[in-house]
Amino acid sequence: MKNNLTGNTYKMETEFLKVRLFFESDNSLVFTILDGDLTAIGHTEKVETTIAEIRPNVYMVAWKEISGATVTHVEDHENGIVYSNATLPNGGFYTMKGTIRPFRD
């Protein structure tokens, strides 16, 4: 079942990262690191996602990266807020809150 994220691009900004998220399909996204300290700027990766709609315009999105990092977002598109948890291969754990908005070049 198609979700409202599919085909759209968003910019996520937290204190640690700025990321472009392109929801390519119902179960994949392409992310690009725009700025931040956790991953190399410019790093782009296509990942398989699990997306659950919590309520209209609020989604839980989870994926595992090639590096072994795991990421879970709660994306509130109605209010432009994202909550993100990331576990890095080195054992680092980050809990972040920030904004999520449609991406504009």
C-alpha cells in the first residue's frame, strides 16, 4: 500500500545532521548527508525501509545501513518535527530531535 511519503524528498535537520531523504518507494529511500559530524558529508546510500503510519502524516521509518548503523525515525510531517534514534557500528547511540520539511534545492 502506497504511503504519502513515496516519491517525495525531505530535508531533516538536527543538532548533529542535515540530511536529504528521498522516499523512492514504499520500502526504500535514498539519503544524502548534507552536513554534520556523524557521517561523511556527501555520503549517499539507498536503504530498505520499514514504514508504519502511526496516524495521518506521522510515520515511523526504520532502516539498517551498509555500515551496520541502524536508524529509526518518528516523522511528524503535520508539525515538521522528526525524532531520530541512531546506533552506530562503533557503539555510539544518538537520540535527536529536529525539523523535517519538503526539500527545496
